[in-house]
Amino acid sequence: MKKTMTILFLAAALGAAGCNDKSDGVFTTGGNNVPAEIGRTYSWNFDGDAAGALPDDLINVLGDWAVAEDGSSPSTPNLVRQSGSFGNPDFPRVVVKDLDFDNLAVSVRCRAESGDTDQACGLMFRFQDSDNYFITRANALEGNVRLYRVVDGVREQFASADLDVTANDWHTLSATARGAELTVSWDDQQVIAASDSTFASGKIGLWTKADSVTAFDDLQATAE
């Protein structure tokens, strides 16, 4: 049976505890606003992309992102990795260019590989620009999955679940957004359900924190 764990916080408390997501990265809206086709699943497995470069579909906001070969997975030989080390709090992230989603289901396989400050893998959705979006992330050092909104660069947590997040293993992080109703799942088990209407639509992307070295593969998003 799926176990749902939700912690909601008062807006005033969140404002006081907010964390600035702004950094020296590139400010972007993610390009054009091309509506995603309802019912279509968009996928990125990076296998057709050249190693050592960022795929054309991704815009780098901050970080050292590049496609790399993955010898551990013959069926999906390439992945994309963020390998740079940044200060705390800095948030390496890339956004998928142009595609705009309203309601959606989005998922990615991720592997936290190293980091002394953080070992995080994250999914952005309803991304308006570099400083405004929803983010859900798993952290192997903290042992939790959390859900945030970032407004004007200030990151505010509004739901969290404590669970086993292991490093150097592949996991699946996924989220749904249907109107104001949001869910997050970890390895296909729903762990968060929350409600927030801050953003109604936007783009998707990948996210890490500080010195996290994290690999990502098989990013998928279905417009609903």
C-alpha cells in the first residue's frame, strides 16, 4: 500500500525560513512558450547526443552539465551529469527549451554520486524563469524528499517526506501537477501530496545543489 506523507507549513513561517535560490547563473525563461500536446509523452534519454556537450534541448542556468557515457547501462549508454562544485546555497540547473506544460506527469532516473555538502537530484516543473518554479528533490545525505516553490529566487519548502535515499544507485523521482494538486513519488511510491496554486504552467528541468555530482537519465513528461 502506498504511504503518503505530507507536511504543510504556514506561509509566514516559510517566508522566514526561505532560502535564496538566486545565483550567478544565467537568467532565462526557457525560450518560447510552445504548448505541449495533450496526451503526448516527451522523452529525453541522451543516447543520440554527443558526449562532452550539453544537449541542444537543454538550457544551462548554472552548473557543469554534459552528456557522458555510462558503462553500467548497455541499453541506455548515455546520461547527463552535473559535475561542478558550487557554494551553498547554489543550485545548478538546466531547463528543457521551449516546451510549456499545464497539467503533467514528469519523471527522471537519477543517481547521486558524490558531494560533501549535498547529494541531491531534483526535478523542476511549471518553470516560469530561472527564479520562479516548483522543485522536488531527493537528498541522500539528509534522507528525505522535499517539495518547494521558488518565488523571485526564494525557495520555500511546503512538503517533505523522510525515507531512504541511497547514493550511487539509480532511482526514479517523479511528480504530477493537476491544477493546484501536486504529488511526488520516489521509486514509484507516492510520498508527498500537497496543494499549491503559485504556478499554473511552465517548463520542466533538472536541478542539483551545491557540490552534488548527480547523473540523470530517461527524463519523461506527459502533458495531461
